[in-house]
Amino acid sequence: MTALRKFDRTPDQPPRPWLQEDAPRHALFHLRMAALNCRAAARLDLFRACQMLSLDRDAAATATAEALVRTLGQALHRAPRFYRPGSADISFDESWLVSLIGALQRGDDMSATFLLHSRVSPEARRSVGFLAAKLAGGLHSV
């Protein structure tokens, strides 16, 4: 049993269609873990976060997820909502991020651009896009 499968559902709940072992689900798990780890951490400036990322592929996915979670409030102009890892529900913010990461992994630039423009302030789009693309590319090796 993988670490992701044990969070899919509790024994008395039927599986939900969005809970599948795929890259966006993997991204959601990493984002929730990063949100849990960063709850008490200070908020981080978007541009500083992009500069700090590690070149180590194993550390890069975790560092990128944490940077994205810590800076997302600045980009959205409000605190994003993340549920605890293992939660059967998914917040609008989580769904939006999973959709953005999925679009980037598929190479669907039009959808990714639409998703960024729909919620992210103009001055933060490039940085959030960079972090999401880095996370989307880094999840293949995790």
C-alpha cells in the first residue's frame, strides 16, 4: 500500500471519482502536506520563493510545494483553504491548484493561462505559473 492510497478514503466511504492515483492527486497530497507543514511559517514573498528553490530533484518538489503554499495568499489576496491530508473533501483552492498542475503536466497552455488569469493577480501570475510548472514537472520523479 502506497502512502497515497491510505489517504484515498475511509473504509465506510465509497471511492470518489476525483480520488484516483494520478499526477493531480499526487500534487494534491504534496500541497496538503506542505500546507500542514507551513501553517505556522511566516508568509513568503513570491519573488524570493522563486529564487530559493533547490536544484536537488528530490528536495525540489517539497520545496516548490511549500513555496507555492506559502505565497499563494499573496497572489490570491486572501488565505487559500487547504484540508488536512487524507480528507475526503476538496476545497475550491485545492481543486483549482490541481487543475492548474494537471493542465501544465498535459501541456495545455490555454487552460493553464485561463486558470491563472481567473484567480491570480496580474503581478503574481508569472511567479505562480513558474512555481506550479516546476511542481508539475517535479512530481514525476517523486
